[in-house]
Amino acid sequence: MKNIFKISLLMSMLAMLFTACEPQEFDSGDARESYPPSEEEVMANVSQGSDAYHFNMVNNTEVSGIHLVKWDLGNGSVAEGNEVEAYYPLPGTYDVTLTITTNTGASTQKVVAQIVQEETDYSIFTSEEFIFLSGGVDDLDGKTWVLDSLAKGHLGVGPAGSNGLEWWNADPLAKQAVGVLYDDEINFQVNGFGATLTNHGQSYVKGFVADDPAYSNGYEDDSDFVVDYSPQPGSWFLEERDGKWYLALSGPTPMFPCFDVGAVNGSYEVLKIEENLLELVAIDRVEGNAWHYQLIPKGYVKPSVTAELLVTDVSATEVNTYEASLTNMDIPAGQAINGVIFDFGDGETVVADSNTDVVSHTYMRAGTYMISALVSTSIGDLNLFESVTVDANHPDYVPFLLDEMVMYNDFSEVQLAPIVGEDCFVAKSDNPSRIYPNRSANVAFYSKTDNQWANANMQLPAGYRFDLRSISTFRIMVYGNAGDVVLLKLENTDMGGNAWQTGVELTYTIQNDNTWELADYDFSGAGTADLSWDAGLAPLMASDVTTDNRYNHDYYDIVRIMLNPGNGEGTHEFYLDELSGPHVEGIKSTKIN
């Protein structure tokens, strides 16, 4: 074994003179005394470490005030602190550069040692971590990694010291719209420990590094920045410190695993490394946050959990009853099914105790229902569907008629079904004026911007419809600007995108500014849309939906509420409350929150 240290005589002498001096990184001395040392004053001591490949380096430079000590170890790694350890497993000549920077930004840089390594640490070529990352000596082209874009958490951020997923845990394809991230790749070769970033001319970076001289023409996209960038080949190395593995990336231009967060010293802690998985976390040098990465080998297709939904009609033994379970399950080694939720399509859900459970449900009303199973697995969710048709009402079901209106949703206590926004904002809000005729604590707030047909809507559960035969009036309380028009429309969602064609609608004009008013919509005598222009649809027209048996029951299942329909310019807002109307065939009472 032969290791040669070429360290200046002056440095060695000064090191002996100042062995008692131990300057601390970020020394909190008087900031006014923070002046960079001269080149002659920069000194360090380098000594043999625990074996032929490790070296201990100690900064012996005397500096007063606030300062930062940084080492370029010449092997592709950068370290900070007064005492560091360096690893040189391959033959070569390595210049060790020490940089001292004060709080004023002034710095002094000096090559304080030159290490000539003539030995080879062959253990790295058989190390599992090195082989997993680069393919090892048997793969001269190296191994290429890409972000695992289909996995939740392929990117993330959290506080320093965490795994980088606490604040943001990216959903699958969360950044797909950016268009320049998911086709980037990074290659690691064991030969020369070369790292190559392929980005097709553009990279995705954090805003605080977008001004790097290597980047140009940056623009913001989905909270981060797209930049033009032509990366140059760099280097990589894996090192174990204090029982943890770290991946160091460096080069003449920024080198990073597909997304540049400005990692401190190009260092990434390896949370997990396997043949087909690389999980990293890095601390950014500006905000000090932890950033999470999950990568897989390019071209690798992850094994997936598969299963089928089995629905069995057991009505022969129990009327209108169906059983649901999972069948033909394929669970790859190392994976698992964590939970199963069955939804029978009429508002009834059942959480299975295990993936082998058989659950049953009895339907009360005739109709077509979509049964679904949400299967939560260790590598994502699996959604399964099966449709069933119930031919007749259950013998215990008794149809009924009501002569009074039903409260559908008062946003405080009663909710038959939720009211949601389509192309607009709809949310529960404090009542802006709790005086007669509306003293409710909570109401709904509606706001649309530049969308003429944006609507708040309430859709009944599968199998249920409005009955207009006895009562045909709907009501809502409204509060807004005088002259604004509030439209209420009934539709049948079974018709999908053509639901509007046989829908029926009425309007109410607000009479007074910022005053609660009762808006009535009596559909008696109201007809469907004029479809005379379409010979195929014209026969479906109705002049009065309350007397036409095609429409007055078992047909309409959704209420849509629009403010100033047809006006798609600007922002339009109002409050609404106490949506009520005819009884719903099959539902005898609303759900109390």
C-alpha cells in the first residue's frame, strides 16, 4: 500500500502551531470582525483514517466571527464543517480544496492537500448498494432511473429531518401537465462513476435555483420553473456514514435526479435502495426543507395487484339480495391488499374485514345499480365495477305520496343529498343576514367566473327520482343583487351529455339587493325544451311535465341552480338556502347531519 500526501510545508508547520485552535462553523463571534483569512492563513491537517481509503481532515484556519467552512474533496463530494472524513476507493490524484466564507460573502479558497491513492477498494464493486444503483461491473452502459410518476409520493416536501412527505405528497402524475419532468432520466455508470442527466433540453427546477447561470429562459409552471438547460456529464458516489447511505452528485453543471431542488452539497440521503426502487431525500440550500424522490429503472413495469369483483344474485333465497366479493386475486410477493370497501350504488357501503369477505345487500326499489369495490393495495388503489338490475320492488317496500314539500338541504341540519358546484365555487357559509325570513346560521355561497352555465346541483342517490304528480313546486331562499336571474332546472342524468335536451327549467329574478327572498318554481304547465328542430327527438317533447307520465315520476334525478345563465363574462355571486320541493319516491325522510 502506498499513499502519498503532498501538503505544503508552511501548512504543516502552521497546523502544529495552531492545534489548540478549534474554530466553529457559523461561529457567533462579533460580525464586525468577520474578515476572510489570507491564502497563507488557510491551513488544514490531513491524516490517515480507519483504513487505506478513508482520510480525516481538520480545518486549522483561525477565523473570527461568523463563517462557513466548506471542503471540495476532489472525489466528487463536498462537505461542510471543521472536521470531515473523505473516502477515496479508487486510484487517482485528488486535490482537496478548502473554502472559508464569512458572513459578508467574502471568501478565501485554497488547495490544502493532494492525495494520491494507489490502492483500490474492491468491496464497492460487490456492494449491493453500488450494484443496485449502477448495475455494477456487469453493466458497462450503467443503469438509468426515472421518477416513479405513477406512485403517490414520487415527489414530496416536508420539514428538515423528515422523509420529505409531510407537507406535500405528490399524487400519481401530479406534474404531468408540466410536460418536461416525467421523460427526464439519470444514468449511473460504475466505470469512472459517471452520471449523465438526459432532459431533452429543458428541466424542472425550484424557483430559488432558476437563476443558476446554467439555466435560461425560465418561466413558472405549476408553482415551480421550467428552464432551458444542457447538462454536462458529471459524477456520482455512494458513501456510508453513521449507518446511513448518501448519494453525492456533482459536475460542471447542476446534476440532480430529474428535479432540481438545490440539494445542499449535491447530497441525497438514501432512504431505500433496491434493484427496482431508489428512494432519496435531500435538504435544499435555500429554505432548508426536505425533498423526497422515488425513482424506478427506466422501462421497469411494477407488479400490480389484480382482482375481479364477483356479484352473485341470491334473490332465490332472499328477495332482492346480492352478494359481493373479490375473486381471482393476484397479489405479487411483497405486496398486499390493505382494505376493501363495497358500494352498492344506493347509498349503502360496507367495509370488509378482509379481502376474502363476502358481503350482502338487499335492495328495496327496482332499478339498475352500479356496485363497486375500492381495493386499497400497497401499490395503489384498484377500482372494480359491476352493474345489476333489480326487476321489482321489495315486498316490504310501500310506495307513498306526500301532500307536503320536503326539505332537501338547509346547510345546517338537514341534507337529503349534498349540493356541489360544477364549474363554479359552492360552499357552506355563514348567513350574511340572520333576520326574517331566514334566521339560519349557515347557508350556501355560490360564485362563478367567466362560465355561463356554471351550476350548483343536487343529485339524488341511484334509484331515486322526483315525483311531480302531487306537488310540482321547488323553492329556495335567495340573497343577492336585484335583477340577477336564478334558474332552477330538472334533468335526467341517465342521458349523460344529452340530459339538457329533455330537461325542464324555470327562472326567478331577484327583486331587492341583499335581502332574503323566497323563490318559487312551479313546474305545473312547464314543458321540456323545444326539440322540433330534431325529428328524432321531437316526439320526446312534453308540454307539461307534471301531467306527462314519462316525466312526472321515475325520471328527473337532479336539480341544477344557475345564476345569470348564459352570461359568461365576469364574476357572479349570491347566497342560497333551504332548497325544498316534492317528495322523492323511495325516500321517506332526509338524513339529519
